[in-house]
Amino acid sequence: MALFAIIFSLLIERGWDAVVELRSPLWFERYADRVRHRLGPERLWDGPLGVFLVLLFPLLAVVLIQLALSAVLGLLAFAFAVLVLLFSLGPRDLEADVQRFLTAWDLGDQGQARAAARHISGLPVEPADHAALGKAVVEGILIAAHERIVGVIFWFVVLGPLGALLFRLSCVLKDKYPDAGDTGGFAQASLVLHGVLSWLPCRLTVLAYALTGSFGDALHRWRDEAPLWARDWLAGNRQVLVAGGLGALQVEQELSEEETGGVSTRLVRAALAMVWRTVMLLVVIIAVISLASWVS
């Protein structure tokens, strides 16, 4: 079921633009604020327990609905799994964001290009020159592919709709509470949760980048630039994705402004193309594993 749910969800996402509006995480952000307000500022809730309670109801609801539908009709359970997976992907369309960036970039509209770059990376992007902006977007694409697609698919395969939603909601909490200095233990616990959930799939993403790009360069740069363990979970995972992805794209560490300025557009398009090759590779691998399990 997982294989067909993934294929259906990816096809729907590619063919239905309105899905981006339907999977806005705003409802969960408001729900998280209400729960935290009710829990109060006590130290007991300002940490892992608070994160657990915020996630408990939506995750429990998904599990109960999935079990109820499975008991009634398998087709309904499948449709619900597709719905949850479709919501969990994204929430924005990566290709559409990249195309908006390229359009603004070609027109020389730095303001719109920076805005599109922020949508891709999820971080403020204020590089001083054209070339640096292109490099920031390439790195953002490599990270966003894991955050929006691969990580979701990985946890969907492992835990079904529960896993896909858990990963998406961990991303929402991580983005909503990015500064542990402002929100204390709750933000730190959110970052650790997302880091733990991302640790394995982000490294599988890099391996897929290597298989769909330059294998030797990807592994070499991953080994040299990204530690196996990092005290900062979020930064460590991002470093792995960027190092391995840039290696797979055969991007030199140091490029002159002239070289970067001439290559950036191609690099952005090449990064996006590698992401879709990676997604296709993962679907093929899941299909092979599913076929093997059916045969056995």
C-alpha cells in the first residue's frame, strides 16, 4: 500500500496546484500556541513533555482514524493514507518556488529573488551579490528536498501516515520556534526531535544524491565537511545535506565570482533535476522492496 500511496500522492501534487493552499500548517501552529498557553510557563511543560503533549492529539487522531477505516474498508484506509501523505509533503511546492526564483533572477529583481530564496531555504537570505544568492538557493534546494519530500516519504514507509505526519509537524515546530533563547526548552526539544527524525533520512538522501550525481565527489565532500555526529542536530543535518549535495553536483568549494556568476543558473536547474532523480530513485527502491516482499 505504501508504494501506491506514495505514487498517487506525488502525481496529485504535481498535477494539482491548489494542494499547496490546502496543506497550510497554520492550523497546527495555532493549535500549538493554544496548547502551550493552556499548559502555562511551568518548567515541567517547557521541554520534551510539552512537545509530546502538543503532538499527541493530532497523531493519535490519525492512528485512530486509520485503524477505524482499515476495519471498515481497506480502500478508505488507503485514501486516508494518501490524504495524510499529501498534506505532509511540502507544504510548499519546491519546483514552483525554484521557478519563481529563476524568473525573478533573470529579470534582475533582487527583492523577489531573495523572497523566493527564503521560501526555498526557510531562512532569511541576504547575500550581497548575484552569485552568492544563486549558491544560497542551490544549498536551499538540497535541504528542502529532504525536508519537504524525502524525509516525509521515509517516515511514511516506516510508520505509515503516523510517521509522515510526525515528520511534517516536527518541521512545523522547528520552523515556528527557531530560537531556543526566546522559547526555552520547548524550542530546544522541538529542534532535537526534528534532528533525531532527520538523522537517518538526511543521510539516505545524500546517498541518493551520490547515486544520481557524482558518487565519488559526494562521498568525499561528505566525509571531509560533515561530521558523523554534531552537537547541533539541525546544523549538523543541514551540513550533511549541503556537503553531499554540492559534491554530487561537482560544485567546487571555491569559485571566482566570474565562474559562479556564469554557472549559477545551471546549478540551480541541475540541483532541482537531481532532486527529482533522487525522488524517482527512492520510488524505484521502494517498488523493488515491495515486489520482493510480495514474491516472498
